[in-house]
Amino acid sequence: MRYNRRHFLQGAGGAAIGAASLGGLTTALTSFQARAADTSGYKAMVCLFLFGGLDCHDTVLPYDTASYNEYASIRAPLLDLYGAGGTSSRDLAQLLALTPDNAAAFGSRQFALPPQFSGIHGLFQSGDAAIVGNVGPLIFPINRTQFETESVETPKRLFSHNDQQSTWMSSEPEGASFGWGGRFADAAALGVTGPSRSFSTISTFSNELFLTGESIRPYQAGVFGPAGIETVGFYGGEPNVQAALEAHFGAVNFNNANFIKSDLATAIGESYVTNETFNAAIDSAASLTTPFPSDFLGAQLQTVAQSIAARDILAVSRQIYFVGFGGFDTHSAQAQDIPNLQSAIDASVVAFFNAMQELGVENDVTLFTASDFGRTLAINGDGTDHGWGAHHFVVGGAVQGRNIYGDLPEATFDHDQDAGGGRLIPTTAVEQFAEPLGRWFGLTDSEVNAALPNLSNFSPLPAPFV
């Protein structure tokens, strides 16, 4: 599917005026002093952020009989709402068994995915996807006793949506300025000049924190077609009006002694040129034949795929994308909502992987999920409440797939990583999750550490997932 080329500042695309060009309004200084990152070839990371807090206990489920029975005894009223034997069922017989290569690390415990993740299950089994267990924001490693006695520092304002979204993206609560994706891009783009620098980080969603670095600002791509200038209907497409609008937004012949007005005009003009550059690149790139779902998530990932198809035209060697999808704050009606949301994730992620195969870059593009937090194992009737740690997928040809990394705490209460009600205390910090991504991206030790301020408080994952 190709979308119509021009929409007048439609959707996210119009935000490029504010985001992609802030560097023209202020002088940004970077903490990276010398370009050392390996930016040979092409690599891209895609963050799929699931807003609201995806239920980790309904993402990776226990599959051995003893563990499942314990899980089912806790969640019985909610499981009944899924419908026995139906397509939304969470009955043991309906789950999709995982056969990880590192199964021995979990002893007799076994795991499965719900039926809505059939495509991702296939990618896992083929070695093109992995699961990273119990990931979440931390400052130091911590267990239940330390949490209850408050003897170890924890992230500020835990269990708050806005603050934990921000902390996931930047290691700081709401009000943070820079995200670790943006800092990765700072390192990779240091020394890069020209228009290609504008496309180092691209968002198809309104949130920009994750992609904002000290010198890099995200470009906002229009999901339903690249943003551009289109005269409104009552002008009848009159060419003089079109030319006047293009001259206005391009700041042609603008001259004003007021510094603020001049800087703003320059920023708007640069954004207009950036949009036109992006539009032309998308139009020149080969059209993808891989079908994508027609929903908002499918449209976003199709936009990312089409942008990656234009990578050579845009002259970029490193890119980071941010895609957002909401609806996961399932305090109620979880059995009605979650299956549809999971199916949407599955269909779009599989389509995206197939598109990367079509482009021949499946080994050069890594997609990973993130979310505010997980949810409680305990139920509140027909839903679940805010948690902390959660399980996440990593997808791509470079992923050391068919493995479960980190820890998957037992689906019971009162264990060492239970903060209460089955709210998981993370055993893998976001920094530990981000580190192998940064190294795969080509960053050096010093660049990874500069981007992830709490990384030195943790040991690396025993085996990197990418």
C-alpha cells in the first residue's frame, strides 16, 4: 500500500517544524568528544513502545503443568473471561509452546505464548526473535527485602505512567531532556553533516524523548503520507497560492532584524526543506510489495519500512526509529481488549520483518518492544493493575534468537522479586537491555556508558541477545 504523497502538515509530519529543527534555535553541545563509533554498513533500531503497560503475565505464560496450575489458580476469574477453548483462550492446550535453546537454564519450568502471538512465536522458533525477561527501570540491583526496607535507591515515582515511560526512555522521570536512543544517535552521527543528519532518528508517534539527543533531534514522519504543502480546496489548486505557501514555509527572502523571528524563520525553512528531502526520497525508493495491516500500528511500521527502503537516497548509515501503540492500561476489560491488541502487534511485527527480508536488510534492522511497566499477577476483577518489570521481544536477523534472556520469575506471590501482588521487581535493568543494542549499533564502551548513566551499577547480561 502506498499512501497519497502530500498532506498539508498532516498528523505527526507537521511536528517536524518544532522537532527536527530545534538545533537551529539553540546551540547543542555533545558529551561525545571524538567520533569513534563504527558506522560502516547500515544498521537501524526500531523501538516499539506499548503505552499503558503490557501485562507481562499475559505475554509469556508458564507451560509446565505445575507452574501453569499455580498461575491458573491465581488468575482463574480472569482466565474464565477469555473463553474456554476459544481463539482468546488461555487454557493450557491453546498456548503456543516455546522450545528455547537455553531451556536448561530454567530447569523443569516451561513457557509459552498466547495464541495471538503466533507469528512472533514462529520468529522465535526460527531463531529470528528472542525474549528478554523481567526488564524495567532500576538504579541498582534490588530484591524484595531491600525494596520493602527502602535500603536501596529506586527510580522516582514508580508505577506512574508518565514518569515510568520517561524513565524507560531516559533513566529520568517526566521532565527529562534526552533519551538513550538519541544519545546513541549522537555518538553515531558525530561528524556527520548535511541533510542526512536530520534522518538519524525518526518518529512515527508524538513522543520524542527517546530519540532526542544533545545534538540530534528526531524527524517526525507523517504516517499517512509524507508531510507537505497542499492548497486547500477552495483555492482550486491555483498555482500562485501554491507558490506563495511554499515560499512562506520555506522562508524565502525572509529578512528581519529581530533575532527570535529570524531564528524561527530559519527553523521553519529548514524543516520545510527537510520534509521535501524526505518526500523525494520516499517517492524515489522502490515500493514495497509486503502487505501490512491497515491499522495505525501497521501504518507506522510500513512508514518505517519505506523509510529504510530509502536509506541510500537519504545517505544514512545509522538510524533509530520510535513507533508507539497504546491501549495497554487494562485495569478492566482485559480479556476483551488484550487479545486484539496482541494480534495487532503480532501481525505488524511479522509484516515488518518480512519487509526487511524483502529489502535484504533483516540482519541490519533490530526491532524491540518496550512499555511503561508490566502489570500485577493479582487481578482486580476483570483487569490488572500497574506493575514494574516486564518481558519484551527482540526481533531481527541479527538477534541470537530462540533464547530467553534474563529471568522469568515464577508466577506466584511472595518470592524474592515480588514487590506485592505479583508486581515484578526487575532483574534486568533497562540499561542492561540497552547495552547490547548500543554495541551492535557500533558504539564504543565509552559511548555506551555515556548514553546509559546507570550502566556501571550492573553487570552485563551473561550473553548478549544481539
